Amino acid sequence: MQRIIDSYFGEKCKQSKAMIDTASAFIPGGVQHNLAFNHPFPLVFTQAKGAYLYDLDGNEYIDFLQAGGPTVLGSNPQIVREKVIELLNTTGPVTGLFHEYEYKLAEKIVQLVPSVEMFRMLGSGTEACMASIRVARLATQKKNIVKMGGAYHGWSDQLAYGIRIPGSRHFEAHGVPRSIFKYTQEFYPNDLNSLESVLKKNRFFGGTAAVIMEPIGPESGTRPLDFNFNKAVRELCDRFGALLIFDEVVTAFRIGLSGAQGYFGVSPDLTVFGKVVAGGYPSAGGLGGKKEFMKFVSAGLQTGAKKALIGGTMAANPLSSLAGYITLCEMEKSNACERAGRAGDRLTNGLKKLIAKYELPFVAFNQGSICHLETVATMLLDINLKKFWTIWKTISEAKKRKHAMEEMGAAYMSEGLVTLAGSRLYTSAEDTDEIIDEALLRFERVFQKVEGVKFNS
């Protein structure tokens, strides 16, 4: 690792290092977003185009971050950019008033996603998750929210429960009073008995307003779910009178134009949107669902009806609404999901062959264009709540593995591969067979340098 840091980051990334050092005097950690916290220091990127990124020092990278997932068409597609520039020359990015692309985007999402009858755009996926649980409580008059352990549903107080590692409960929610989680519980992925047990218990303590989950599994499918699991959860929700909320921030319009719910054939009551919904532009969030529930987020003044407290000055701004609409139309026209998915298949199959070739204790798998490369199993730990004393041991082990994962990410970066934290990769419609094959050659150069590392089980 030190050789990589010295030879690549020390010699070829000097301008990035200087800028981050300067920025650190004004920005905590030197950057404004978690995705940019790369080891040994964040790089400064100046250009994004299709499947490639370019940094301040002129280095070229194959982009498997794709802004954290929203750019299925590839970075900065011309067809969207031209429409955005046209809008900036007329309306400008925001007016605070209605714009035609608000309804065009909503109409397009209703057309594409089977369970969605109405859609309201918000500022982020975090805001949409917050809105979904408020709507669920108003609709059901119940209190508890049950989430799948290990999942990330934004950083609001109540949903910062059981994140990263199933069974971790409040232990990773620093800065959040424990009392906030009075009406929040978690269940284990792929464990229907765990969910049913929580739902039964909640009947005596305020009932369950909703079960919220990522339909491909927590952390964007890092823990994949059995194909029939979503259907079984739907049945449990119906039996206990709880709404089913699908968090499709990552999967909506990346797994397919009908979302993961279309792939699994399961209809949630509410769907949380993000990322692709604004085509890679800001204010990427929204909530969709059946009319009987979406009435609780209606805008404007209404008498005689309780509404969820929801706002957002920049939500549904003209720029983001237009970018989202044009992006979805172009994705539909060009079969972008299928093309990105085929690239994901090719990348994953190639990684599997390399793992076998070098006899590495790694795992590669994908759900379409969402690819996973688990090298230290940081996200695959869980906590046995029957053995309470294991909690701190497991969390400590996860932190140690997280650093090793960051080092893998740095090794990939030194070979011109940008990933999400060294363990997740998003392919795009711009990833041709030639680009994927070149990427695999670069991954192989990293795998050739891997030395044995031992972790506690």
C-alpha cells in the first residue's frame, strides 16, 4: 500500500493533494460529501464524460462510481446537458413556482412504475424516506416503523437505526438520542420469522405503521434477498395492517424502468425515489404511491385533512425536473438499463474469473448494473443479539475491515478505476465491451499485488 501511495498519489496527484490540503482549512475533512472521502486523500475531479473521469492532474479514470448511481446514461450526457442549458437561458434553475416539467416528470414516473399513481418530488432520498414514514403513520394511525437491519435510508434521526450491520440497533447512530428510536425496530435480511416476531410484538405497543426496505437487500443489495422474499414481506404487511415502503433510491430506473418492484412483481404502498429521478442533477428525491396515501403529501392549503409536514424550497425546481424527465425519456428510448446491466454482467463475470485465477477470498456478484466486489466482507458482518457482548467486538472488527476496504479502493484508483468505497461499482450505458475488458485488466494488476490479510470471524 505504501508503494502505491508514494508512486501514484505522491507523484501523479500532487495538484489534488495541494487543493485538498487548502480546502481542509475551510471544510471538515476537506470535502463536502462522503463519496469523496478516498484514501489516502480525496482527488479533485475536473471533467466527467460518459464512462470516464479526469482529475486535476490530468489523470484519466474509468468511472464505476457514476456519481453514486444516478447516471445510468453515463456522466454528463449531451442530450440532457443541452436541454438544461436551454432552460438556464430561459427560466433559470429555480423560481419557487410551478413549471411544466414538474408534471411531465411525475406523469412519466407514473407511466413507468406500476404501483405509483401519484408522485411528489422532494430534495433528496433522505427527505423522501422521512416523508414516507410520516405518511404511513397518518394513513394507518399506528406508530412503529420496522426496517431491514443493515440498510441505509438516509441520515434522519429515526432511520439511523440498524445501519451498516444488522443487529447494530442504535450503536452506530452517533449524535442521536436513544429515545428517538422508541418506535423503530429492525429485522434480519432474509429472515421472515424475525420480521413476523417484531410485527406481533408491535400489536401491543402502538402497532406497525410501515415496513421499509430496499427490495434487492440492504446497502444496495450487498446482502441479496431471496427472489420470493419481497412477496412474503408484502403478505406479512397485509396481515398486520402495515404499509410496505420500498426504498428504490438506487434501484428505480437502474435495475429497470419499472424499478425493482417491477422485476420482483411486488406492489408496495409507497416508493421512495432518488438519484436517477433528477438525472444526476441536484434535488434528486421523491415519494410515489397510491392516491389514498399520497393525499397526505398534497401541496397547497386544504381544509379538513391532515397533511404530513413536508417542505423543500428547492424541491421540483425546473432544472432538476427537466433533467429527470429528459433522462428517463432517453433511457426508455435507448434501452439504457439493459445496456448498463449487460456491462454489469460482463464486469462481474470477469471479476469472478480473476478471483478464481488468483485464488483470492473475494466475492463478486451483481444485480444488473449494481455490482459488488467484497474483498474484506465489511458489510457482511452481523450481530447476534442473543449474545449481547458481541456487539462492540463486531463493530470494532467492522472498522478494521473498513480501513482495509479503503485501501483496496485506493489501489483501484491508482490503476484508473473509480469505485464506491472499493466495494461497489455502478456500470452505465456508456460501458462498452472494450471498456469493461480494459477495466478487468486494471483489476487484475491490483489482484496480482494482494497479500494475505487475516481478520477475525
